[in-house]
Amino acid sequence: MALNKKRVFLATAVVAFLILSLIGASSFLNNKPAEKAEILPLIPEPTIKYGVEIDSFNVVEGTIGKNQFLADILLPHNISYPEIDKLARKATDVFDVRKLRVKKKYTILTSRDSLQKAKYFIYDPGPFFYVVYDLQDTMSVTKIERPIDNVKKTGSGVIYTSLWDAIIQNGMPIEIAVAMEDIFGWSVDFYQVRKGDRFKLIYDEQFIEGESVGVAGVSGALFNHNSAEYYGYYFEIPDVNKDGYYFDENARPMKKAFLKSPVKYSRISSPFNRRRFHPILKRVKPHLGTDYAAPRGTPIYSVAAGTVTKASRTRGNGKYVKVKHDRIYSTQYLHMSGFAKGIRAGVHVKQGQVIGYVGSTGLATGPHVCFRFWKNGRQVNHRSLKLPPPEPMAKKYIPQFEVLRDSVKIELDAVAYLSEDEIRALYPDEDIESIPTDSLLAEEHDCDVVP
């Protein structure tokens, strides 16, 4: 019995010795100086631009000059006239070289040999696309659309100086001002917008390579004017209006028979006034129109569809256009610098079509359009008229519209306005409390017109 215990003890000791020996050997091996790792040279990432690896080319950048043609650009880079002619013919159905525009960017990639012949010509006119002209054997032309990311956003603002200022101050793209006029231009007179009016909207902003490039559309908006609320909802009626329209909360179209004004981005410089004191004649003379002051050349739009009855010129009116809309309503646009292409008596025009451009022809002291409105042959103040309503939405589409309206309204109602302290921070140089409520109404602009 004692012998067996001794054998067990010796066996255990041997096993322990072997384990310790293995641990020691492992520790010794791990503590050996590490062999130096082989350092491989770093391979730089290739530079890709316009879909081409440009590292193996010389890069020449420039802009299209005045009266400069493609041949003027490519001949100095060893592209011959026959090659340029071949390229121009191939480009016709993709992007005609005659569409190259002054001040737009281009890039030329040339070989790095002694000849330095152009291999690619890339025309880059803006953020949305570029055109690659392959000048090698294939002479191919490819128009590349840059991918656009649409980001859904919300915004709000309180007006203290102007709608446009409120949009910019609240960090929204200026295109929102255009969208707001397109939505509410038939319901809200933006020339009577007052301090304290406010708005909310839901819109899609477009981004290319992280840079904002515009607004894709507005899905819903609210405009609060003189404590009255106006909602606008974008809705596409199946098989009827693939481009969509805006409707109010009762499914009535926002688009009316007449636009509120014939110009955008302007101001009322002289309102309709039957007792106006004429600044030139120095006597009381009725002003039977509304003057909208705007920079020379600003487009003038027909406020409704109709037929041009006059496109002429007189001493008082200067260049003017008159449009008959139906047996009741006609409009007239005075002091134009010129007519739009194709505008002449007998031509039919659409609502919102450009018919001329702001000027100061005739008896006028500055660039503006005097807008006159006839009802049953009598000149009236269009800003105080109750004009005919549009055709309502077909009843069968209303349930679908109401589902969309309710969901968008929930989102709009959740959008917050800035606090008073936040608004004051946007106008650090102004005492917003002292801004008069009629500050958006412009001073009178002098002019004279003849009926």
C-alpha cells in the first residue's frame, strides 16, 4: 500500500515537471525578439473624376469664352478639324456641341507624352449633369446625370420685413419663396402681407454630393395671413394630373381663374386710386390701375388665359398688351420694355405665360408695369374683386385626398414656430417691435397712363 502511494507521487511529480517545462519553453519562445515585418509600399488610391482615372493624364481646366467654339478649344490640344467634325456629328443625338454655353466649365485630359494630345473633353455646365466626349478612337459621347438625394424637410417663419427675408433667415432655400407664390398666389395677395403673418411647410430639398441644388417640391403648406389660415396640399389625381395640383382643406383647387399679380418679386409702387394726385400734371387724376415696380426686364405674365387684342404702343402707355379673357374680363399691361416672342394681336395665351418685360416706356418715371383690369367694360380694382371660383375636385377622388390631407396636416401642425427670443436673434440690428405693420407696402411710384 505504501509502495503504491510512492509510485503515484513520483508519477504526479513527473507530469508536473513536464508541464512546467512546456510553459517555460513557450515563454522563452514568446520572448524571442520579433522578426521585422516586411513593409510593403503603400499604393495610392486612384483619383477618379468624371468617371475617368485622371492620374495618368495632364488636366487642363477652363470656361467657355465668348464666341468660342469647340474647335477653338481642341485645336491647341492636337485634335484636328476632321476629328472635331466627327465628334460633333456623333454628339448630335446626345449633347450637341452647339449647346456649349459661355462661362460654363470644361476639363481636358491630355496624354503625358511629348504630343500631349487631348484624350477627353468634359463639359460641366452645372450640378445636375456633365458630358464626356471621348476623343480617342471610339469618339463616343456620354451624358452623365449626377445622382440626386431628396431629403424631406420642414420649415416655418414669422414675417417681419418680407416673406423672402423670413425664408432666408430661417435657413430655407430661396426657391421656397417661388413655391409659396405658386401655392398661395391665387388666394393670398403677397403685396398685402403684413408683419406677424406666418407660414409652415413640408418640402423636399435636393442634394448632389452633399450640396443643396434646389427644392423638388412642397407636399403641404400653411399660410396665416391676418389671422386667417390657408392650407395647401399637393395631390395627384389618378389618370388626370400626373404633375399634381394644390388643393385647400375642402378639396377645392388652389389655382383660380386669375393670378393675383402679373409679376413676381416686385412691390406695389402705386395702388388703384380714383382720387390720386398726379405727380407730373400736378392735379387730381384717377389712377385706374395698380403699379408693380420691378427691375427692367422682369417677365410679365398674363394673369389668365385669353386672346391678345392689342400689342401696341402709345405716347402714354408706352409698349402695352391687352388680353380679353372672356365676355366679362379683360386685362392690360403697360410700360413694357418689349413684348415676348410671338405676342401679337389674335394670339391665344395661357395663364402664367410671359407676354412682355418690365420697362418704363410711355409716361413713366421708373421701371414698372401698370396693371389694369376690366369687368364688363369698366376699369376696376382687381385686388378687391371676388373672382369666379375654379372647378371643384371630382367627388370620387375626395376620399383619397382626405387621407393624404389628414396625414400632412398632422405633420404641419407639429412644426413649431420660433420663439420671440429666437426671432429677435435673427434681427440683431432691428427693433422688430417698432417695425410698422404696414411696412411691406411700398411707397408710391410715379407714372402716367392713358386708357
